[in-house]
Amino acid sequence: MISDPAITAAPGTRISLQNFKNDYTGKYKSKKDAKKKLKKDIDKLKRLQDKFYAYDRYSMLLIFQAMDAAGKDGTIKHVMSGVNPQGCQVYSFKKPSTEDLDHDYFWRVYRCLPERGRIGIFNRSYYEEVLIVKVHPELVLRQQLPGIKSIQDINKDFWEKRYQQINAMEKHLVENGTIILKFFLNVSKKEQKRRFMDRINDPDKNWKFTMDDVKERSFWNDYQRAFEEAVTATNTEVAPWYIIPADHKWYMRTIVGEIIVKKLNSLPLKYPEVTTEKKEEILNAKTILESEN
């Protein structure tokens, strides 16, 4: 797997996003070289996914978290462009519904987990429960949790328990065959502003813009702390975090594709063995077809 210290950190290491450059491009010195590598990895991913689907022993869950305008949608679109839609599912988690709030916070995402042989993609995820909900703790009150009557009840112990719950859930999934890769697309505040202005100034991109994005930008430092704390607490051997520099979209997409391909390549994937009976069936079918006029 990727071991670049500009992208990964050892489990148990305290994460400070200031130590991760948003405009880092690693070994890629040009957009052209990176796009060439991504193209090759997309071709590899296509072949690996076919074998992954046929092997039917693992599932893969890709989690994308980021600040607004970091490029989650574009990264998913480009990296997974060669994947067979039958073997891939993408879910985007928005504001929880009334029904969602009547269940624990894993409920709505657990129903969307990928089957064996499939790749599942979460565009945002249960991590929102320790990100936006931590920045806006009043949201916890809507969940009607026992013992939580006011914001004062939402203390450090509350968040520590949530991190433990997430780690336990992910460990359970991995032990039952789900490969989990978690990507935090690390965009800078300056670059986010540039992309917001692009959405405002380009009529074809106006549809992407919402005033809520700008309002949440005022909580930038709170979100950065929430990401640091969440990644630190949930960066484990079985479900690692990758902090992907996101100021250059071409690099971000390339490195995400590289990580996915390397992980799939590390698995003992193979096509199912054909039984003796099946081989006889194939030979009989061949004889029948060849005898046709």
C-alpha cells in the first residue's frame, strides 16, 4: 500500500493537518504524467474488478470525506470511469430523514454496504456523525438519545465512545470480508474559495453553488479540528485513512486510483475453478454448436 508520509500516518499517530500539504504532488511533476498514470490504473481497475466480482469472497468499501468543493464527485467519476456499473454502487448521504433519526446512526449506511464481489462508494458516510455533528452538536439532540437532554451532556466521553463504535463496526466488517479504504480529500481554504468563486462566476456551474457552503466555510477551523480528531481516533491497521492533497485535482484523482489498484492487487483474487462436470458440459455444448449447419 501507499506509505508516503505526506499521505498516510501510522495508527495511533496524532494527526495535524498542518503537516499535510494541500498542493503536494509527490513523484508527479506534471499533470500530463499523472493523467497518463491514472489512465493505466483505470484499465487495471477494470480488469481487477472483473476478477474481484468473480472471486466473490471480498467486498470493498471506499469512503470519501472532505470539505465542500474538495472534489469528491469528480474523483469518484474519473477514477471509477472504467468500472462495470453492475459491480459498483455509489451512495451519497445527505441530511438524515425522520426515519433515519429513529434508528442508530449506522442504520442508514449499513443497508447500503456492498455485497461480496462488489465495490461500494460512500460519498460522505457515518463519519458525518463525528464531523458536521461535532461542529454542530445541537444536531445530536434530534437523535433522541438516552441521557442526552442538552448540549452540556455531549462531552468528550460522548465523542470518544462514537470513535470506539466506528472502530468496532469497521473491524467487524473487515473480519467478515469487507476491504475498507478511507479518503480525506484535503483541500486548502484558499483553493476552496477559488472553486466557490468559479461556481458563482460560471453560469454552467451555478447549479453547484449553495449558500450553505459559504455559511459552513465560517466554521473552517472547527471542521479542521473535527477531521484531525476523527482521523486520529479511527486510523487503524484494518481501516486506514489516506489524507489526499486536493488542491490539484489531477494529482488527487491519480493517487486515489493508485491506492485502490494496489489494494486490489494485494488480494489473492482468482477466477473460480471449473469442475470436471462443468468442463464436460462445456465440451458437450461445443460439440452441439459445432454440429449445427
